[in-house]
Amino acid sequence: MIKIFKKMKTYIKGKVTGEPPIEQLIKMGLKVGKNFNKQDGCTIDYSHCFLISIGDNVTLAPNVIILAHDASTKMFLNYAKIGLVHIGNNVFIGAGSIILPNVKIGDNVIVGAGSIVTKDIPDNSLAAGNPAKVIGSVSDYLNKNKELMKTRPVYNENWTTRCNVTNSQKEQMIQDLKNGIGYIE
């Protein structure tokens, strides 16, 4: 019964938002690895999804766009540009980012929110910006945040909406975060 409900929810959501279900894109040739997490509002190039491959343990944060074609030349040359898009394993792509055609994102990569990826990003990189540029390594970024977690507020899952965070917890979090970043499970 739960599987049927999930399928119906996906179908209805696709009809309302215009986003085809990931299963449909896979049938059309999109390659997706294990533990793929596509959050709300993401767009994967429907007409050229067969040119896109996504590895294992990949998260697309809300409103990410992945394009395998670029129609900017169509009006002038009567041809659109197309290119392969490859996203490696263990990749996080931040909210509102755009991945353009002919791009390879390596393994163990974090792409910052709002980035526009126009060129390849090597393994183990932290990239951000418009156009996205490598700004560091994932290990340096994670180590920096591990150190910050020793002095900044850290909240467990009970402080999330999925666990019904209380109004007093919300107020406490607001007060705690007035002086900077915190972390939540």
C-alpha cells in the first residue's frame, strides 16, 4: 500500500509541477546510481536526459538544473549545442545551481548554492560561483567545519520540523544563531 501511495504522490507531483518522474527519465536513458536524492524543484534536461549520468550518493538540493543542451545557437545557426554531463560519486550540488552541457563533475565534490558550472570540476573539490570555480578541497572544508562545531551550536534531530521542533526550541535556535553559523543533524 505504501509503495502505491508513493507512486501516486510522485505521479501527482509531476503533473502539478511539470517535472517528469525520475523513473521516466531513467527509461529515456538517464543513468543514475544508488542513493540518488533529487529534492523539490530540480530540472533534469528531459529532451536529452540520455546524455546525463549521475553516480552513487548524489544529492541535488532544491531547484538544481542540469542541462545537456544549449539552444542559444539555434536561432542563428539552426543547430543547438549538446554535450555529455557526468556527475561522479559522493557529490552535493547546492540549491539553485545550474550544470551546463559538456561538464564533468568528479567524485567527492561539493558545489555551492547558486553556482553555474560551465567547466569540469576535479575530484575532491569545493566549487562555487558564477561561473563556478574551485575554491578549495572538500577535506579542508569539512575539517574547518568540524573545528567550528566545537565552539558553535550543534542541534540533534529533535530540533527539526520532521521531529516537531517546539516553539521554545525555535526561539532558542534564533538566539543561538545571532552570532553566527550552527549545525543541525
